[in-house]
Amino acid sequence: MKNLTRRDFLGASSLAMLGLAANQASAFTLPITSQNEKRIGIIGLDTSHSVAFTKSINQNSEQYRGYKVVAAYPYGTKTIPSATDRIPKFTEDIQTYGVKITKSIKELLKQVDFVLLETNDGRLHLEQAEEVFKANKVLFIDKPLAASYADARKIFELSEQYKIPFFSSSSLRYIDGMQDVIDGKYGKVLGADVYSPAALDPSHPDFFWYGIHGVEMLFAAMGAGCKSVSRTHTEGADVIVGVWDDNRIGVVRGTRQGKSAYGGTIYCEKGTVPLGAFNGYNPLLEKIVEFFDTKTPPFDNKETLEICAFIEAADVSKFSNGRSIDLNHVIK
């Protein structure tokens, strides 16, 4: 239902530019996973996701199709203090769930069947993902997929080269109310306004860092097909406006003042839908283990690649006094 609805919205230019991702699922012929091949390894203990994911999976194995996190490699970034400062504690915490700490990614890959690439630093994802692809391991890459559109595209190219599937997502794709929108319960999506915190870090282009949560929500609702982006930036907030190929408009507000919150409003043919609360990681984890079993991403991967182009175009707009930027400017 989702893909049929979204396909009607995509312009020919967007499909051509993002064709690399569009055919990804059909290129893989990996076997279905057996019960004896459900060992997960984690790369990166510089984010709370690593411990939270492990706790949920290892304490609720039946809910998560018999998967278990068995090994972890702590690094992860070595250059972002807000992340590296957490590695010692998270390394200690994750071992309480029976996880072995390895000295290298190579050592990790010998002990696991699937990988959660959790490194907080998106700049390292290309290098680390390539090592996983070469080892013939299916993986999930946590947000951000990369810290640039160019690196994101290279990850897709490596996935096709080694014929190993992956997907990447923020957990906010599964905020309450979004699945009904995706499933078409309210008819076609005509537009969307979403909001999320958007803290900045000098290591990453602005919305590749934390604001990616809001962008992921926008694309979950709107699908791929954005043609241009403009951004208004102040110290306390950003507003990014995207125009889609069919002239629908999607808006992301990234906040850096006041109480942090996630939400939004989705404008559909049959009603205006308020998004609910973010209630944790379980919906994403269920999609991850389903993907590990089926090798089929839970949504069209062209959205992930276009998210990276959207964010990069928003940065160009910021430094161009809010001028509208065609996504072709980034993609080419």
C-alpha cells in the first residue's frame, strides 16, 4: 500500500537520480536466517542506543525473533567529546547483558551474523560499513547514515557491489500516529509540518547531527520526491521548507530553545492527523529484526538517500541567505 501510494508522487527526475537505491532490495538473494544464526554485534558504544537496544533485545528475545546481542566493539567516534566521554560507562553497562567486548571490528565480525552500526559519528559510517559489507554481514546503520550526501551514496554503491542489504532510520520514523499515515488510512498525504530538537555539533553539517530526527519524520510522511529546499536559520531554531515534485510542501522546525519535544501535523485527503508521542525504540527494533530475517528493508531506501540530499541542500540554503536550493545541486 505504501509504495503504491508514494510512487504516484515521484517525479521522473527524482526516480532517475535515486535509482541506485530504488532497486536495492531486488539485487539480493541472501538465504533466510535460521534460528542458529541470530547473533548480533554492535559497532560503537558512544551512544545510549547501544545499551538500550541490547537491553530490549537480550531481555525480550522471544519478542525479537530469537535474536541476541553477543559482542560489541566500543569505537565509535574518538574525536567528539560528548560521545567519547560515554564509552567507558556504556562499555561497562553493556557487559551486564552478557555482551563480549572485542578489540576490533574484524574480531567482532568473526563472532556475529548481523551488525548494528551504532557509531555516533556519521563521518565514520562509510569506512565501518565497508568492512561489514566485505565480511558478508547484513547490517542496520543508525542515524545519521553518513555526514554527507557523497558518503551516503557511496554506502549504497558498496551495498550493491557486495550485494549485502542494509537500511538506516531514526526511531522517530515510528512515532505514534505515523504508521496510519504511511498505510494510507487518511488517504494521500498533501503536506506535513513536523518538529524536533536540532542541537548542533561542529563535527557535522547541522541537521545531520540531531535535527535528522525531524527530517526522518517528514520523509516518513511525505515519501521521496523533494525537488527544492529553503531554510531560515536563527540561533534558537531553524525552519526548513521542502517543495516536492507534485508541489506538495513539507516543513521541519528544528528547535534549540525551550523544552525538547517531537511531533507534528500531517495534512491528508481525509483528515488532518496530529502525531503523538515518541514511546521508545521497540517499534524500530521490531523492524530491524524483521529485516535481519527477510533481508528486505521496511521502507523504500530512496527516502534515506534523499534525506541526506535534503539536509545538505538545507545547509547550502543557510549559507545563501535562505535561497531556495534545487536538490539537483547536491545530487550532481
